[in-house]
Amino acid sequence: MQSSRPLANHGACDLSPPAYSAANQPSTYMPETKSTPQITAYLKTFCGWSEGIRAIMRKYDLPYEEKDIIKNPAFRWEMEQRSGQSLSPCVEIDGHMLPDISGEEVEKWMLENGYFEANDAAPDAPINSSCTDEQHAEMALGRTPAPGKIRFLD
């Protein structure tokens, strides 16, 4: 493969990496010191807080493993063992557990820890909001809302 960069040293290939510039990188660019993070998200099927986590993963185009603690009780047990508590959502990033966390808090933690550069694009769902009391009551009775019918509280 031939480089489109000009040759240096009288025809020798310049193998140095190009300089980083925020202008020429996608919003999800990760510094060289961080590789693609290993992310496991312990989420509920229908939950405002869980949807906030998903919204951040979509905003930054982050690959992650979702473990639905409602559909699979073994995932809830695993979450409780790994996080030391029972509240969700919980997100584990490169072995660091973030228990009982919102999408807003996940984004802040990842920014502070150099996983990506800030992205001013708005998330496609609220990232710091719960479901309504009515939705929680319906879910407790085993009735789940139809897709797209989750209401978020301000």
C-alpha cells in the first residue's frame, strides 16, 4: 500500500503517525493511550435510566455488551455480585464498575478518563431520567410497555 504523504529523507518512507487534530477525527476518536473499551451494561428492558445508558452508547458509537437483568435473572445476580449492590443500571468499563449510574454520569466518567473527546451532538433520548410511577407499576405486574411508548420525566 502506497502512502499519500510526501516522502522524506530522499525517498525513504515516513512511517511516523500523522499528528492528531480534532478537526480531522470523528467525534468518537479515542487517544492512543486508550483502546476500544470493553463495556458491559446491566440494563432493564424498559427503563428511563437504562435508555439513558443506551443513548450515550449510540451517541459515541461505542460497542457494548448489554445484559438485560429483567429477561435474564442470572444477569441480575451477576450485576449484584460484581457491583456489590442491587440498583441498576450498572456499567462496567475495562473492569471498573460504575454502579447505579445514569447515562449523563457514564458520559462524564468516560470523558474524564480519556475514552473519547467531547461531542456536542444531543443524545437521542434523555440521559438523566427515570420512568414514570405508572410504568414501574405495569412492569411490576409483568406488563411491559410497547416499544417507543416509554415516557420520560423532566
